[in-house]
Amino acid sequence: MPELPEVETLCRQLREVIVDRQVLSSHVIDPKLEHLPPLAGKTVRSVSRHGKKMVWTLSDGMCLVFQLRMTGRFFWLEKDEMPPHARLELFFRGGRLVLSDPRRFATVQLCSPPAPSPVPDGLEKLEPRRLAEAARRRRLPVKSFLMDQKTVAGIGNIYASEILHEAGIDPMRPACSLEPAEWKKIAALSTRILEKAVKSRGTSISDWRDLYAGHGEYQRQLRVYGRKGEPCAKCRREIRRVVIAGRSTFFCPECQK
């Protein structure tokens, strides 16, 4: 699933090719997106992101809001080739954008500009006190707490595992059990790790590709995610895998307490 670094990568690339360009025509391929009206004549004024949600502001004041969900990807194409699982085409001068989505979970809405979200974005400076207060009565695992999009927008399965490993915190601990010093670590490391992942254009361990079908590179820096049975980079103890709330979770039983 594209998480914050992957969506941020896509936004930065899209700004270079579609901002201040007019949509010449649109073609809905997937019947699930038939609710979209024709977009021809509208100019994309800006591309922004909050968490995993991407927002294009259009010249008529309306917005296109995209959530890529599990397998949604955008490709910029200048030739006639069509990627598999295409659901939507948007034509611009010089090329076209194709939304590809094997599982067809991605959503697209044309709507009024969304209200600002009160939930902090993962690339913002997180406030440890705010995290601690939100977790005060919550006994769910701290990993699930970090992945709750009502807590921090954008953190998903891969980066929650990496943040907690770097912070030395067991992902199964109840969120309410963490001390202020531990929330301070999590707040600082969340931003740091997400920023590093953005610089690497995200993590490609399954089907993530950027706008030009390129792989991300952060998978080379993963310390625990997907490394079951390998030695921990810190202590050399074997990395373990457990399932928390239906999601694979990787951690070091020695380093994370």
C-alpha cells in the first residue's frame, strides 16, 4: 500500500508535469469511476497531500481528491502504451496520466475543497504531549495506534515497524503504557524516517512504482520490515514476525521493550 513517502513522491513528480496545465480530455475505463464528470477544459492549479490523501485544485475552484488505497498508482506516459489494470486516463499536452490499480480500491472524487484536517501529517513536527494524551486511555498495541489515521496521517505498516524498531519500543505494548520520553523518541523518529523515505522515493517491496515506473529505494534501508529470521542490525538477535490487527509486524525481541 502506498504510504506517506510514496504519495509525497508522486505529488512532487506530478507538480512538475501537470500544474498549470489543462486537461484536454478524460477517459473513464473502470465502471466504478463512472461518477466522475468530464474534466476537459479544467486546469490543475496545485497538487497537495495530507497523509495518504492527494488533492488537485482545479481552475474552477473544485478539487479532485485521490486515495490510492492498496494498489493505486499513477503513470505519466508519452507513448501509446497502456499499463495493465488501467482505470482512468487524463490527457494533457505532451502526455497523459493513467491510474492503474489491480485491486480497484483507489477512490477519486470531484468535490469542493476539503476542510483542513486537525490530524497532524507525518512530515510535520509531531508533538509528543499530543501523542501521549491521545494514547492515555487506549490499550491497543502502539503499532496500531501509530497506524490510526486519526492519530497521525500517513503512517502505515512499513514505517510504523521501522519507527518502533529505531525507538526501541515493542510494537505490541499498549499505547497507554508508554512514558513521555518514549513518545518524544517516536515523535522525532517518525518525521526523520519518513523524510528519509521521501528522499529515496519510497519503498518498493511489492508493486509500488513512481510516476515514471521507477522503483523506490528505501527498501535498502529497512532495518526490520520484511526481514524475519535475519539478524538485527543493532544487536544481531533474530528478527521476528507477528501479526497485529491483521498486519505483518517485524521487530527485534532484544532491542524493543
